[in-house]
Amino acid sequence: MILRMRPVAVLIATAIVLAGCSGSVSPAPSGAASAVPSAAASAVPSVEGSAVPAESTVPTASLDTTPVTLTVWDYYGKEVTPFTPDAIAAFQNEYPWITVDRQDLDWESYLQKFNVAVSSGQGPDVATLDMTWIPTLASNDVLLDLKALSGGMLNGAPITDQYSKGPIEAMTYGDGYVTMMNDFDAYALYYRADLFEQKGIPVPKTWDELRAAAKKLAEDSNGDGKPDKYLYAVRPNTFHFSQFLFQNGGQLLNPEGTKATFNSDAGVGALDYQVGLIQDGSGLYWSDADGDLPPALVDGRVAMFSDGPYYMGLLKSGVPDQSGKWKIAIAPYSKQPGSYLGGTGLSIPAGSAHQQAAWLFIQYFLRPEQQIRVYTVTGAAPATTAALESPELTQPDPYFGGEAPFTVFLDTMATATHFPYVAAWSQVDTIISENLDAALLGKTDSRAALDEAAVAADAELAK
Amino acid sequence: MEGTLARRIRAGLPGYLLVAPAVAVTVVFFVVPMVVSGYWSLTQYNGIKPPTFVGLDNYIALLTDPRFLRIVQNTVFFVVMGMAIGPLLGLGSAVLLNESVRLRALFRTAFFLPTMVSLVAVATVWKMLYQDQGLINDLLGVFGLPGHAWLNDPTTALPAVVVTSIWQGFGFETVVFLAALQAIPRETYDAAKVDGAGAWAQFRHVTLPGLRATILFIYIIGIIGSFQAFDQIFVMTQGRPGISTRTVVYELVDEFQRLDLGSASAIAYLLLIVLAVLSFLQLRFFGERD
């Protein structure tokens, strides 16, 4: 029996090893792919007792000048980070007992590495965090309460005086702040002003005006009866859907964060509106898998879209010959202005042993002159009001027809709403995005699509 | 008895020492993570707070979740289509190449070349071909046929990805089958001809039996690889539209990234069980009988 089982055991062992191969299926037979670890997932056992109280016990009244090395995790990228060697050297000059060890990490794998590091007690002292990660991290008590650490002050002034309402809400978890926003993302309307002028289209301020403008803008270049040029990009993801949802007076979840409300009449209306743009022929379905828009801007397929400040840099680098042809306006709305609010926050993990030094670092890089560098170096939009109102950011931009686009984004940020702070948010986000496709591609109606998403979302929220 | 055992150990010692590093690496980088992952699959764990033991809840939730079952359905479709078409194309090309074709080495290289290219690069190029203004729609336009949103239509997205995978992979099968065909003794065909067997009969009664072990190998490796499709999905569609191109491993990776480590580990183990059973069945029913 044992001898007859041996080949079976070898077979099963072989299957286990083959199933566990990571990227090692080479060459690839038909339908195969380089494998991803399945059962042999890289694992770091959890460390018991790694949780640290969220509130700091570091006194803010006096500076501790014991030499420290501050570990800073940065996902901006070495070429475009605001934490340049010069800037860090200047910080170290001002605080000579602090040595900064800035570490570059790739955004794609950042969250997993961050969680492994934090759960094993080896997290950084300061971390750049995508605001969409904050719900999960904050709800797991990973992030230090910066309000307690700072006494509510940032560089000598109240934090509430330095950010507008949207960022303050986004940084708040419970009674404290879990992050300080370094840059922000909120959506405004990008449009080809030259085409608007050519066709006599007024800048839309309402949904009806946007739909009319899109129809007038669209052209059929190949005579097949279907507009294929100068369309409005309809993006099937939660970021863009929530913009329309908020503008229509709706919310993603109930205030307790236990139930989906994106399938309300406001949500159905928001999705119906996007479906309508596609059905009119003036909306172009542009999936996340299609990547960024510049290729469609270059060949003229898209001439209008909603997106955040970082797209200004994308346009300048990706479509330089359309300089002067684009402008930015407040996104048209139905009931009230609205947008999702994202961006990058600077946080201190609760387990950091150098909380005071970390706070000094964060404060330094949130000074107005450093915040302005967020734009000049990275192309992103600084989150503090002082930077957004500075002459450097309010000067006319020749690419955008000599207008000052940051004034638009400043207004947009004031009415932007962050995603709900629930532990299951990333799962809910995925569910919403997946179900939008069914309606946008005409496979089902908006209510059925959102109701199905709501059922799945409620199940995740209940876990 | 003890003397015999000691002698056997002494005799085998050099061998054990030689394989020890490989065993150590396998234990550290495969066995230990597998055991830890197995434990995680029985817990609710987000990588931050300590895991909470939930028994088989993750498995039950997956096997009763209509969304996950649709993802499994996508994966099965991917495997069936890929393994129905790919090996056939590979065998067909190998049979053609096995004839005295001029420039056989060149054709062999041409068929095998896509296999040597990174699947990510292949998927990136095919994604461009499938675009609204890509080459495929352009070619259709030449014949007066309308273009199509191949990757943005839930009906055509997955078949489009399968075509890409087949294109990239059938060269491997061609080369393997060609080598196996050339190992079949010529005399066997001569004997069949003498017995009056035509081309089809020779193929059925000489070629196929001679390729039995190779076919088994191709299907075991191919099915294991197909069930783990990820790269081309990530590049071409990211599982969209909807979940029409989402495969089991894509879902597994997504759940890891969303820090649902318990459920992700459960998916990994379900996949392991399925692949082990399939491999066992293939060997049991189609393996060599002595």
C-alpha cells in the first residue's frame, strides 16, 4: 500500500511545487502564464503585541535633541519626490540631531510592505500614504493621532486654519488626525477651450449643460454615423462615479458605515447620467485598463474629461502641442458641487520610536515654501491653503490658456468628500467599480447594477 | 539490523549532504510559507492585527459566493479554451514541420520566438492590437467589417485574452511535440504503410500512441499554468469589464493587496487542491501502464 502510494505522493508533491512556482512557468504552454505564488505565498507570521497605543505620550513643550535616525518611506519616486536630498539636507541643518534615512518604495507594493513592516514592529517613522489606504490603516489603529502629538498646531498655527474643510475631514479619524495631507486629488472639468470657442459652446455649469456641450462637441470623423472624436471620457471607477453621486446629493455609505447607500435614487441618477452620455454617442467608455488619457487626447478621441490636478502635468508632458488649447473649470453638477477627495498624507505609525522628530519632519515639509515645491517638483497639488493661494500657484499658466487652474482646484477641494473610513472600504470600492461596467456597457440598467453592488457591499461591511 | 541501518546511512550520506541545500531552500521558501499560508486560510487576517481563527469560514464563503463562482467559471473557460486549441495548434505545426520542410529550423524558431518573449510584453502588444483603432479593427475595416471593442465587451474580452495566451504559448508545444515526433522510429511508420495504413491511420495508430507521454506532459503543465493566468489579465484588462476576465489567481492577488490575507490564502489552497486532483486524475487515467 505504501509502495503503491509512493508515485501518488510524488505526483502530489510535484503538483504542489508546480502550483507554488512563482513566475517560473517558462516556457508557457497555451493559455498559461508565468505563475504567481498560490499556496506558497510569502509569509511573515504576525507578531503578537505589536499594537501600540494610538495616542502619543511625547511632550510637545520641549525638544528632545538626542541624536536620532528618522526613517521616511516615500512613494513619490526618486525623480519627482518633494523630499529631495537638498531639502532633506536643509531640514537636517535646521535640526542637526536628526538624520533622515529616506527610502524609495514602489506605490504598487507599498501598502503590503508597510503592513508587514508595521505589524512586525519595524515600520518607518514617517510614511507617505495614499488617502484611499487611510480607512483600512486608521481602523486598525496603525496610525498615530497627530492632533494629540501636535496639540492641534502646525508650524505655530492651528491645523484647522491651514487646510480647508474637505482635507480636515479627510485627515480626521475619531477625535484625532491620522495624517497630514501633503497633496490632494479632487476632480474638475478639463475641456478643449479652442474647440468650445470654435463651435460656440459655453462652459457648462450644470449636468444638462455638460450633456448638451458634449453632444455639440462630438464629431463623426469617419462617416459611419457614430461620433468618434472629441468625446467626453466616461471612467468606470468609484472615483469618478462618486463625483456624480455627490453632485446629485447622494452618499456612498450610511453615516455609520454599515450599509451601502450608493444605490439610492441619487446614485441611480448619477449612473444614469453617465450611461446617458455614452448612449448619446458623446461619451467614450474609458476603462482603467486603458491607462491614462493622453493617447486619446493626442488623436482627438477625447476633448473633455474630469480629473484631478495631477493631470495638468500629464497633459503638459503627454500632449505638449496642445498647449494653450485646454482650460479647467469647476465640474458641472446637478444639485451641489462635489468630488471625491484623495491625495497623499504624511503619517506617523503608532509604533514609531521617534514621534517628536517625525512630527518635526512633517511640519517642516508642510511649510508653505515646501508645499509649493510639491507642485514645482512633483506636479501634484499641495494640500495646504497657503500654498494653493501663493503667487507661485496662482500665476497664469500658458498651457491652460493663461488662466490659473489652481484657483479652480482650491474651490473644488473645499467641496470634496473623502471615501468612508471603514475597514472594508477597498473591497466595497472594488465591488462598485466592477458593477458600474454592467450599466455603462448597456448590459443592465443602473438600478439593477447598483442594487447588485449594494448587496455585495453590505456583505463585506457586515464582516 | 542497526549495522545495516548505519551502513545505509553512511552510504547515502554524500547524497544527503548534496541535496541538503536544495531541501533547506525548499523548506524555507516553499514548505514554511505553505504551512503559514494554510494557517492563514483558517483565519481572518489583514496583516496588521493578529489573525482571528475562523475555521473553514473562508472556504465556505468562497464556495458559496456567486461572484467567486463566476470567477472560477472564467478560469475554467480560460483553461478549456486554451488547452483545447493550443496543443492542437502545437501538434499540427509539429506534424507539418516534421515533414522534410525547407528552412525547418527557421520555422521552428519563428514558432518558438513568442514563447521566449515576456508574457507582459506580448500582452501589451496585443492590447494595442485590440484597441478601437488597433490593427485588428483596421484589418476588419479593409474587408468592410465593423470594428469592435474587443477588451471592453464582457462577451469578447476573455476570448481575446485567451487568443493572446494561445499565440504566446503554442510555440512551446510545437517544439516539444516536434522533438517527440522525431523520436518515433521511422520503421514503425514503414511497417504501418506495409500493412496498408493511410496517413490518418498512421497518425491514429502510430503517431498518437508514440506521443502519449508528451501529450500527458503538455496537458499537466498546461492546465497547471492556465489555472494560474495572471500577467495577461493584469496588463490587458485588470479583470474588467465587470469581472468578465477576472481569474482565480487575479482574485487571489487582489485580495492580498486588499489585505484580506485569510481569504486569499483560502483561494490558494483551493487552487492547490484542484490542481493536485486534476494532475492525479490525468496520470491515473492517461499515464503509462507498465
